[in-house]
Amino acid sequence: MQELLDERDISRQLSKFVRLLDKRDWNGFADIFDENVVFDYAEGIERQGLSEMLGRVSGFLDNCGATHHLLGSLIIEVSGDTAVSRAYIQSRHQGKDERSHLYFDACGEYIDTWERQGQNWRIVKRLAVNMLSQGDIGALGTMQSIN
């Protein structure tokens, strides 16, 4: 029974995460990610720290207009106070201001390692894998990747 509750809690955390992205609610990331999170956003380079992640993600999305992030095909494996989740991600990015007629879509997968921290599950490691994209990358503005 506890494993099912843990899976539900992790699933809710992931759903909350994509909503935070679309609302540009950067303060909410502290509820999802560990302060020392290790991450690779499809660059082949591991980086560390919540502030580093926030700088990259906000620097990328703040150059866009509206965005819409969807998760699906979620698999969660819980083992005590740790877990691994795999979720497909699909995102749509509209250009901002004079680029508002442009769109860029991306599909991939988040592979996350979680730890139970008190009453909350937090991501301690994230690997983002790009699978495909389509549209005009100009919709993203001057920053065209999370580098």
C-alpha cells in the first residue's frame, strides 16, 4: 500500500513541476528538487545545484512566450526511501512578442532519481533525453538551448 501512495506522490510532484514551468513559478522548484540536484538537460554534461538549474531553465523559458508541457507514459519504481521515474515529456513553445507567430515543439524523456526527504519526495538527479523536435527554433529567441 505504501508503495502505491509513494508512486502517487511522485506522480503529483511531476505534474506540479510541468505546471510550474508553464507558470514560470521558479520559487516552486525547491519543493520538487533537492538543493544539490545533479542534472543533465540533454547536453552530455552533468551540472549541480538548484540555483544552477533555475538559471538555465528560467533563462531558456523566459525567452519564450506561452509554453505547454505535458507528461505521459509514466513509470515509477519505488524502493524504500528512493525511487526512479521515467516520464515522456512533450513541450510546445510559442515565440515572444515579434516572434509570437513561431512555434517550436520538443519531445523527450525525463529520467529522475528521487529521495524521500521528510514528508516530501524530491528529485536528486535528472537526465533529460531529447527524442525529436519540430518547428522554428527561432521561437525560442536568442537562447536556443539550456547551455
